[in-house]
Amino acid sequence: QVQLVEFGGGLVQAGGSLRLSCAASGSISGITVMGWYRQPPGKQRELVALITTVGSTNYADSVKGRFTISRDNAKNTVTLQMNSLKPEDTGVYYCNAKTWSSYWGRGTQVTVSS
């Protein structure tokens, strides 16, 4: 089992920045990919960014050039730096970790006002 706890989030004006962090605990040795997903109001959960154990990354087209995902394998954390935020970035952001299973954090709210 892997437990994930997200930190950060909040309310920010358009054009601003936020930093989300996620700490993993439990059976962390089996974690391969970590990432962030979000669920906008009234919509389905969608991928934001992924990062592998060796640092390969993948971003949703909507966040490329604005968001940066990073990972500290020693501290078992993954971070999402979000810059130039837009109102459409509003949603609940979830941390995800994959082993043979997929684990989710409880989510943290990000609200971008126009």
C-alpha cells in the first residue's frame, strides 16, 4: 500500500503561481510513475503531468510551458510548479503513484480567479 498526501493549493489570481507537493509513504520502493491529475468542476479527471523514476516527463498540452513536475526520489516527493495560471486550471488536483496498482491522494483544491 502507498499513502499519498498533497500539500499546497489555494486561491490565486490569473497569471499567478502555485506550488503543489505530494509526499508518499508506505510501500514506496515499488513506485514507478508519479503524477498529477485534476478534476475541473463538472468534468472528468484528467492528466496534468507525469514523471518516471529517471525523470522522464509528460505533460498535458494545456499546461506545457507553464507547469513543471519534479521528483525527489530520496524524499519520496513529487512537486508541481504551476505558473501563469488560468481560470481553466481551476479544479481539484490529485497526486497519483503507480506500482502494480494505482494510488491516489485525497486531492487539493486549486482555484484561479479571473
